[in-house]
Amino acid sequence: MSDLHKEVSDLEQKSATAARLFDIRRIIGGLFVVYGIIVTIAGISPSDADLKKAQGVHINLWTGLAMLALGLFFLVWMKLRPAQAPEHAPEDTPAA
């Protein structure tokens, strides 16, 4: 019975690790940060044609900064409230 208990606890620990590893907030936050950096760099020195199209607004810069803020929000949220492994409901066996 001890080996079975140890095996079950090992599987529960692996499940918790997998739940944290594949947290969707990590993926969304990481993508927004990466794309935010790219768009911010593109918006730092826009051409005159780009500014004219955007009516004088540095749209790439503002959009990039907003994407960075959103991505960082997701990553901080993930850090502050980590994902928990799902709790298994106790199996009820009917009495015969």
C-alpha cells in the first residue's frame, strides 16, 4: 500500500507542475511582451509617411507600450496567483 501511495503522490506532484507549466497566462503574457517590444521599437522612430497616415499620432509606439503593459499584467497575475492542480473528487462506491 505504501508504494501505491507514493506513486499517487508523485503523479499528483507531476500534475501540479504540468498545470503551472501550461498556464495560458504565461503564453498570452509572453506573446504580448515579445510583440510589444517589436512594435515599440518600430514606433520609436517612425517615418514621415507613417506619421501622416496616422494623422501625427505615434500609433506604433502607443500600441507597443499598451501591449507591453498587458503582457506584463498577465505575467504578474500568473506570479501572484499561480495555477493550482485540479482537486480530484473522492470516489463514492455504493454499498452492496
